[in-house]
Amino acid sequence: MSDELSRKLESKIDKKLKSRKKTLDDGFKKGKVVNEVLDKPTVMTLYKMISDHVIAYVNGAVSAGKESVLFWGVDEKENNVALKIYLVSTSNFKKREPYILGDPRFSNLKKGTKNLVYLWAKKEFRNLTQCFDAGIPVPKPILVTNNVLAMEFVGENGSPAHSLLDSQVDQDDYDQAISIIKDMYNKAKLVHGDFSEYNIFKTENGLIVFDLGSAVDLRHPNSQEFLKRDINNITRFFNKRGISVEDPTELFEEIIA
């Protein structure tokens, strides 16, 4: 590709990402983290999603973590779309290998950070799909391409719903949380692996669990240890909030029985 053609393509991509009624937030290009996210391959992936009519435009970043940045996209029907863009430049994914190694669904792990990140995105999409198909409250998965995962946006006007951590909770919330753990195990055949007050939205229609990249197949050698940890984490949270909780050990035995 000639330099002139490359510049024209980048200009076209830039216009596409800024187009359609709304523009990008000021921090979209100025923020260091965002600049790391929007490398040329990622921009090309977003452009392909626009060309394939998955999204119409991107408004900007709404939250950022060590491993990913969440962008607010909009489709052609004006529906909000969450675009989770995994950071190819981070080394944090090396710590995630134990959640992939041993999972029979992902036995071919190629070397290299980029390959690990792409597989992680694919894994989260797969986990979301298994849960969604089993009737478990998760964001509806739409598409995964390379390091970009498109899914239902849980929230309004670019603001994500509040997590359990930032919400008032009651007994019904605890019962729903435990029900999600049970249904993931028995219906979706998965263990979340990072189930906590940080990864559960509280909405008007009930709880919605997210961040499923760590979720493992029940055949994973550490699935039961991850399940114990999930139960202990959520039990500890609700207990601190003054909610009546079940004994974690008895709950674990009930689920795996």
C-alpha cells in the first residue's frame, strides 16, 4: 500500500469514526490509555464493524481498566452498543493464562501477547453466548473481531449501570446473585472465576453479571476452586452489608451435588 493511499484510508477511517450526528469526546485521542487502545489494527477493526453495519459510530470511552477500555458505540437503529477493546499493549494478560490453560474449549494457545489477547476476547464472547443462550442475565453478545468485543450496552446515554458495589442492596439481590452462580454452573456449565460486587450490575430489571473473560468450563482442573472463591467473595460482600447469607461450604456442596 502506498503512503498516499495509506493516508487516504486513515483519513477515511477517522471521518467514519467521527461521523453520524455525534463526535468523539475530547479524551478520545488525547488520553494515553486511549491512544494505546486505538492503534492502527484496532482502528481497522472498528472501521470494519462500521462497514459491516455492526455499529454506525463511536462516541468515546466510558471506562478503562488494566486490560481493556469500554467504548460507547451506537448502531444504525440508534441502539447503544458496548465496545470492549482489549489492550494489546498490556502485559496483564500473562496473568490470565491459568484461566485458559486447562479449558478444553481453548486448547490451541499460540505464543505472543497479541494471540493471547485475541483468544481472551474470543473466550469472553463464547462465555457470554453460553450464558445468554442458557437464560442467564448477561449483556447480549453481538460480535467479536480480533481484540474488539461488541455487546449490549447496560446503562443509559453512555453511562453504564451501577455495580453492586455502588448500589444499595437487599436480600433479593443476594438471592439473585446466588441464583446466577447456580445457573452458570448447572445450565451454562461455567464458573465465573471473578464473581464479585465489581462485576455485577444492579438494574431496574434485576442483576446482570459481566466481565466473563475469566469464566471456565466445568472440565477445567481448577473450576471447583474458582467456584469456592466466587461463593466466598459474594458471601463476604453481602455479609458486610448486613444481608443474611448461607454458609459458603454448604452452598458449594449444594451446587456441585
